[in-house]
Amino acid sequence: MPEPSAQPKATVLLRSGEWALLAAILIAVVLTALVDANHSYWFRPLESLRDIARNTALLGIFALGATVVIIAGGIDLSAGSMIALSGTVAAATMVALAPAAMLGFKPVGPTIVAVACLASLLVGFLVGTLHAWLITAVRLPPFIATLATLVGLRSFARALCESTTAAFTPTKSAMINVSDPLFKAVRDNVWIPVAVFGLLAFATWLILTRTVLGRHVHALGGNEQAARLAGIRTDNVKWFAYCFGAMTAALAGLFYVANESVAAPVNQGRGHELNAIAAAVVGGCSLTGGVGTVPGTVLGAIFLRVVIDAVSKIIKTGADVYEGLIVGIVVVIAVTFSQVGQLAKGGRRLLSGPLGLCAIPTLALLCGAVVAMTATGAAGLASGLAALVFLAVVRAWESRGGRAPRPS
């Protein structure tokens, strides 16, 4: 576990792991350009760039919030529900203030849009405060506190949407259409969310690397007890971390409403909290806290979106079915590679004993099933057999002493 003073050096542009992640992004782009039958990257490069940039910005905005929370030693599982609640609050505010314009799909005016956006960010601050209170005062584990809001916020958002439409429109509905020109401008100009993401990333980097608060965030995640003994007000640092995480998710929710032209709390942002955590972990954040950088999270978000985009271009139809599977596999692989050094130092074997023996066919079947679903049955069978042989060779190598000696 890192010491309380552990903090990435601000003078280093990228760490070695981040350079490797950048190389992985370039490799993924090149392989996609070669394998894609339509060669979209070659013939429609600007369109592909816009799609990846938009999706990366939407993911990256609240992944930055997840990064701060993780570095502080916490976890926030409610980002997806916060996105849904934020968009619903914005749309409900506009319906309440200008019901006729919203029903007629007419502009509600910049003042009302500004009030709706501020209401969403305020709700993000209140949710972050609730998380901090549950964790610091009630002493709930962060997992339990944010798991409760993961479920509760989405249900509250749906109730808010239905009650607002029932009160201000002829019919009760679980979604609100948003067609104001300001939201349309954000949807049509992909570089607006990209610019917001870039500015937010730069501000987050400044906070974490150039301020006392940033040092306290790293110290809290590294060793909370030592940080408290050093005079750091750990409860206030947690308050900042969880408010920052919730408010970035609220900001992302506004962009999702603009991008989809609707506030739909039932499905909007569902499962996105895991993508945010995945981007942070792939970028080098440690779930034990105290370790992580903003450049790593930015590259992690880009890598995830490039991989997901590659799947959609290669598989063509039904690619969204595999998005969760791809994200899960990428996270496991990334964390596994980050632990290779520790495994070697500890002299641990991955496939030893009965558990390792049972893991070999399990992993081989998983590999074969994934390939078979995305390609052909023959390719799946070949991949499964190849994985089986490879893992058997690894087990044999480990059984003959192919591992680093245990430290004395």
C-alpha cells in the first residue's frame, strides 16, 4: 500500500503503463482498419473520429469523477443512476417552467435552460453530500452506500418524471422529450462535449497534482489512518471526492439528454458506472486507493471506446450485445497485467493446484464461446483448443519451477 505522501510526479508526462496503453490504442485502431470489411477508418475517417470522440467525452467526463473517488480510497456505484436523475431533473425543470413550449417542441429560452442545468448540478452536489454523510457519519461502507443510491436514484428519477408529466402535461410518461435548440446544438457539434471533457480533465489534473487538496486525496487513499494522524481532515476530503464524482456524473447526464434528445430515466446511463470504473482501472487506478492519474483515465476511456467501436465495426449487427462482455474482459486483462510484477515478486502460481486445474477448461470454454458467438463455430473450437493448450503449457511451466523465487 502506498505511503500517505505517495503522489504521481507532476513533471512526468506519462508513466510507462500509460505509454503502453497509448500503444495499445494505436494497435487497436490499426487492427480495426485492417479487419473491418468496410474499412471505415480509411474511407470515413472524420466520421469515425467524431463517433469515438463523442463517446469518449461522454464516458470520460464522469470517469474523471470516478478516478478522484477511487484515488481517495472509495468507490461510487451510482454514476449511471446519477446520469439518469440529472437528465430527468433538467427536463422536469424545463417542463415545470415552460410546459407549453416543451409540449409544442419549441425553444424554452437560454434562461430556463441555464436554470435546468444548474438544478442538475445542484442535485449532483446534494447526492455527493449524501454519500459523504452516509460514509463518514453513519459509517456505511462506500460500496453499500453507493449501491443503495444506485438502485434508489433511478427509481426516484422515474417517479419524478412521471409525477412531473402528470402535473404539467395531459398524460403521465416515463420520458420527456427535449428539443430546445441549445441542446440540439450540443448534439450536432461533437467538439462541445470534447472541449468540456478536455477542460475538466485539465482542471482535475491541476487539483490532483498541484494543490494541497490533491495531496490530501492521495494521502487519504494511501493510508486513511496515517492521513488522519497527520492532521488531514479526512471527512472533508471524502466530501469533496464524492461531490466531485456525483457532479461530474450530473454533468454527463446533461450531455446524454442533449445527445439523445430525451430524458429517459428507465434506461439512460444504465450500467455506465461500471464503464467509468473500468476506464479508471484500465488507466492505472488501484481499487485499494492512493494510486491513479488523470492522463491514465483519459487514455483508459479512449481505449475502451476504441475497442467497443472496433467490435461494432467488425461484428456489424448486434454489437451492443457484446459491449458489457468486452468491457469486463478488458478490465480483467488490464488488472491482471498490472499485477504481474507483484505475482512474480511473491512467487505465486496462477494455475497451480486443483483450482488452477479446473480454471484451465473454464477459461478455454469461455474463450471458445466468445469467438464462436462473434465469428464461426469452427473458429470458436480452434480458439478454445488453442487456449486449452496454452494454459496447459503455462501450468506445466509453473510446475517445473517457472516462477520468480519468493523474497527472503
